[in-house]
Amino acid sequence: MKNEDPDRPFSLKVYLLIIIMLSWPFQIAYPFLGEAFKPLLLLSMIMVAVGTYIAGKFVFRDGFENAGWQWGKPRHYAYAFGLALFLWAFPRVVEQLMGIYEAPQDISARTILIEFLLSFTITLIPAFSEEFGWRGYLLPRLFARYTARNALLLHGFVTWVWHLPVVVVMGMQMTGNPLVSVPLVMLVSLVPTIMHAVVFAYIWSSTQSLAVSTVYHAAFDEVRDSIEGTIGLGPLSQNWQMLILTILGIALLWKAKWKKRANESLFCGFHPNL
């Protein structure tokens, strides 16, 4: 990748400002407009790609060559689906078998599958939009400036910041004083969100494929939403994924060969000004 305008080095502040200006209005509008306007959240995800394209094409002019334009291998997609099922479907089955949280009797597996396939297909483009922005564009530029682990943590923190409107609304919907519940939800969500970003980064960097990380992203979102919208999620299901992703993210952050992966993602002559 080449930077055509050396007077416009990559700036994290400018990049994040572009993304927030384009995407946050949709996240903020959704809770005020109601559940019927939930597709606004998908538009917010798409705006990450729009903002990234504007940044890479017109603002910093540093291109997208090394974003991960490979398809990956079939087994990579199997692992992606397997992880999503392990995070959401597995604890839900345990809840059902142990009587912790029982599903309505009139919901069939076929209904859940149809619900998933439809929503998964719809979510592929929004999921790609986030992966293109956070992993394909932002992360290599952070690798160029920081140590690999610090870059991973910073990119995870950025994704947490991007989700803040939704996180704040979740806190406001809790019973009790919003001055307590909102900071509490923000604090509780911080580490799992950052560690999940590390998992996303590992999937992307190990496969060198936006396609694989996109499929995992869509599968994670829609396995969750399909179960929640049909048979519901009990307390184990809701907390299991946070625990597993936190443990997995920490393990990958500590044990994976990030230096090698970062070097594969670096851009020659790229010196971001953060």
C-alpha cells in the first residue's frame, strides 16, 4: 500500500470522528423510534464501511490492498460457525436440559433455523462493513504504530467506543438509578468487548480473510438473535459468551504469535500520525 499524500498521514482521531459522525445517528435514533426501526442498527454497521472508504480513498488516500481479500478455506468457515454455536446454542441447550430456562413448546428447530438463515443472510453486508473497517483497515495501521498487543487492545477499545450509544441505552433500560446502571453496564461490557475484538482479529489475521471474519460476525449476531427471538436466552446463555470470549481473548492475546501476524499486515512506508 502506498500513501499518495504524505501530508495526510493516518490519524486515529480523524478516522474515528468520520465513523462516529456517519454511524452514531442511526444508533442514537433507534431507541427513540422503537423496535420497528431496529434495521437502523444494520445501517449503523454499514456506515463503518462507508466511513472507512471515505477515509482510505479521499482523506488519507492509503488504500485497502492488504485488508484481507482472500476467501479462506472451508474449514475456516466451519470453525466460525462452530464457535458461534458454542457461544450461544450450547449454553441454551444446557439451560433447557437442566430446566434452568425452558423454551415454549410450540417453537420447532425448523422455525429457529429458518429465522437464522434469513437474518444471517441480511446481516452479511453489515457484518462485512464492520470487519472491513475495524480489521481490514484500522488494525494494520495500529500495528504500524504500536506493539502488536497494544494495537489489538486499542482497536478493541475503539470498537467498544463505537458501541457506546447502544451500551448507554442498555444501561438506561435497567431498573434503578441510571446514574448507577449506565456506568455499570459500560464497565461490565468493556473487557468482554475488547477481548472479543481480539478474537475477531485472530480469525481475520490467521485466515487473512475478511470473508471468514464476516461469516463469524454474522453468525455470532444471528445465532444470538434467532435464539433470543424464538425460544429466548436464559441467564447462562447471556453470561456464558462473555466469560468464554474474555478467557479466549486473553489466551490469544498472550499466546498467539502476534508479531508475525502484525508484520504480515504492515504497510510499507506507512507512518500514521495518531
